Amino acid sequence: MRFYRPERWEKVPEAVSSIPGVWGHMLTFLGGPRACIGYRFSLVVMKALLFTLVRAFEMELAVPVLDVVMKRGIVSRPALASDSKGGNQLPLLLRPSDVVQS
């Protein structure tokens, strides 16, 4: 028996959109009294992972600053003026940080 089936998330039922919660519509954590007990733990883990990654790398724009424009919609997103059909993008150069990890 196969437990992990990612294809089951391709077509989510319409009734799911009325489920409360931050990511309730994805059926991962749900909301209300039967919400996933690991929800808050997973948020802490993701924050710790993000902190570790941001601290381990130095980030620098790979394009001139003037080439980055804001694409406005429901949410503002970065895009390149030189590649308007490229969609949302923000090219970065990543280098290992010189900060000594303790």
C-alpha cells in the first residue's frame, strides 16, 4: 500500500475552500478543533531552517538594481524590466557566508 500519493492534491474538492485556517484549503493542517497538532511545530522548524539558510549565505543581486521593478497585482512581486515576459523573478548570487558558525 502506498501512503504518499502527491497526485491526490491535483484536484482538490470545491468544499475545501470553506475550511478555515491559514492553509486550510490545502488540506494539510486544516483548522478549527481538529487542526493538525504539528502545525505550530512545523512553523518553528521552517523558521529555524530559513534562519540557518539566511545566516549561512551572502546574497547579492545578479542584475543591476535599476533592472528590478515591482510587478503590481494582489501582491507586489519583483520582476526584471529587461525580461518583461519572464514572469516573477529576482536573480541572486549566493556565496557561503564568512561568518564563523558557533
